[in-house]
Amino acid sequence: MAYYDELTALPNRSLFYDHLKKIMATHHRRQQQFGLITMDLDDFRRINDTRGHPVGDRILVEVARRISEQMEDSEFVARSGGDEFYVLKSRMASTKELEVLAHRILKVFEAPFKVDDYEYFISASAGIALFPDHGTDRDTLLQHADVALSEAKTAGKNKYWFFDQTIRDRIANWMEKEKDLRYAIQRREFVLHYQPIMDVKGQMVGAEALIRWNHPEKGLLSPFFFMELAEETDLIHPIGDWVMESVCQTCKQWKEEGLPPLTVSINLSSMQFRRTDLPDWISQMIHQYGVDPCQLVVEITETAAMDNLSHTKELLNRIRALGVQVALDDFGTGYSSLNYLRSLPMDILKIDKSFIQEMGNNPKETFIVRQIIDMAHELQLTVTAEGVEERVQWEMLEKYGCDHLQGYYFHRPMAEDKLREMLMKSTPHAPAETEHHRFH
């Protein structure tokens, strides 16, 4: 009981550690290599959550049996715990033998696992580390095998990956960026820039709030440099809350200064959109700062909208019930399905800039833009064209009946004080050719 796993009858972690210690001592004296494989099952938690732990346990027993059957004289398998396993190969002439072993192990997952007349298709991932190349002590070797396992999971399911120093360096860099991002939230190093949204006559009717990280050493960073990290570490939630509150504070300030009302668009990531309390948070900010709900527009991408369609509809209906508008961003880059487009509760459709930039040069793209505008109007949606950079694009979009325009031809994103200056001007703003050339 002290050395064997009760469920699978495989050696447990304690026996594995003893075995590993002996092999390390022997191979250190002989200056020989050996290989360590750490592996786990992909998304196995879903089986436990949906089918129950008894079913999961029966699958683990079968997994252990299949892997054990693949072991040769110089190979040793143990169950680390949960759905995790260790495999040691103590005698090897080259790393090619480790690849063959990894292939052999992963191949056992090709056949389904049958429990009570139900078949479960499961995959696994594996990380490989070498002694002494990737560590001369137990903890370092295991750590590097785990790092390789994480890399294998990133590459997809049923994959294996060898550890190398570039992986470790990248992860160390990632961890350093995460630390900086956490400090950025504490120190309030983020700022909002606003890109005006114009009507076809060149008058500003709204603006899109765009977050920037005012890094103390690297300067102003666009979301491209930190948004993926924010989503993977769940820091997107405090950052997103800050954006919403900052926009509401700004709208309140504009109102107190007697500036004309302006709709402000706020981008929501797919992770933010999974929050069931999102409408409640928006409502709280609206009431706390006395914002007119019709001033706010939340933007979601097609991918985020399709992640869970029933959840999307429910959440959007709750948001629109507050009086807040909803925009579908980057239309044309995702699913672009008419079936869901007509069923989603929305107010605004934003045509992705990739279509706009080809207008005038590519007849097919021009035709598609015309059709999107006509279709959106039939669905009673307001259409905004993103990425307008040339006057000919503006003129064509006006001709085709597009409602709103956004892009460098009019304005780049600007600090809030610059936008306030524009709002203070009572005359409609129209882009000048000199301004356009200055931007390019």
C-alpha cells in the first residue's frame, strides 16, 4: 500500500521516486543517459464532471493496463496521481528510442475506452526530459519534463515534446511579463485612447475605447503585447473592469463639462463574455456614474459570440435590456453565418478592415462589402466600416449607404484630452487632406 497505487496497481509516486533516485546514481557514475516521460490525459476532468468519478476510475484502470503492456525490460511506468503518469527508460542508445516509446504509448489511445456499453475517445500528451542534459537532480528533471508536457498540450492533443532551453527561456519571459502585468494593474499603468467614429459626412458620432499599457520602461504598449497574456492568466477580468469603469467616469466628466453626448464602444474579450455577472457589472457602473446607457456600446467578436450561442443570446438580451447597444466586431473574419446573425440580439455590425482595404482594387471584395451593408440594413442594423484609410474608400462606402466610418483617414486613436478638445468644437469635423497625409 505504501508503494503501489490502490486503483491501478501501478507503482505510485513514492516507489517511482525511489526508482528514479537509484537510476540517477547509477547513470551518474557510468555517465550514461536515460529518459523521463511525464504524461497526462487531455481534458480528462470533463469525463469526471459529466460522467462521474466511478467511470473516470474505470478508464484510468484501462489506461494503466494498456500502457503497462507497452513496457519493455528497461522501462518503468508509475501513476503520479489523478490522470498523470511517469515513464522511465533506463537503457537507451539514442533519443530516437524515446521517440519510439512516446509513439508507442500514445498509440494506445487510438482505440476507444468502453465503459458500460459507452465508448470514450481519449487522448494524452507527453513531455520528455533527458538525464543529465536537462537536469542532474530529481526536481529539475521532473520540472523540465513538465515544461515539455505543457508545450505538447499547446501544440495540440496526443502530442509529445522534448524539453529544450528555448522553451524554458520563453516560459521565464512569460512569467516575467505576467509579474509586470500584475504590477501594472496595482499601479494603474493603463490608459485609454479613443478612436473617433464618423458618419458619412465626416461628423464624429462616437468613439472606440482602446486600452494601452503605459509601461515604465517600454513606453506605450498596444493590446497586441499583453492581451493574450491577460486572458491566459485571468487578469483580463480586473483589466476589463477597469476599462468599463474608466469609460463611465469619462462619460460623467464630459456630461458635467457640458460636452455633447458621444457613444463610446468598449471591446469585450471572449473570456469576459463568459461571465454571467457581466450585465450586473455594467448596470452597477451605469448607476454609479449616472451614465446614459445609450452612450455605451459593447463590442464582441464573431468567435466570442459563437462560443456558446444560448449563453450569448441570454447575455446580450440582458445587456440590451439595460439600454446599452451591442456591436458585432470584425464581421467577416469568423463564422459569418446568416443563420446566427439574424438570431443574435445586436444593434451594430462592424465590417472588418480587411474587406475595406481591398475596396477599389478588388471587385469581389467591393461586391462583398455592398452585400454586407444591404444585408445588415435588411436586419435593421447600423453598419460601421473599420480601417478606412483612403478617400476613395470613404466615397464608395457613402455611395453604398454605409452608416459610420472608422479609420486612419479620419483619426488615429488619441488620448482622452485630445478627444475632449474635438468635442468642444461646435462645428462638424471633416478630415482634411493635409491631416490625412500627415498620418501617412
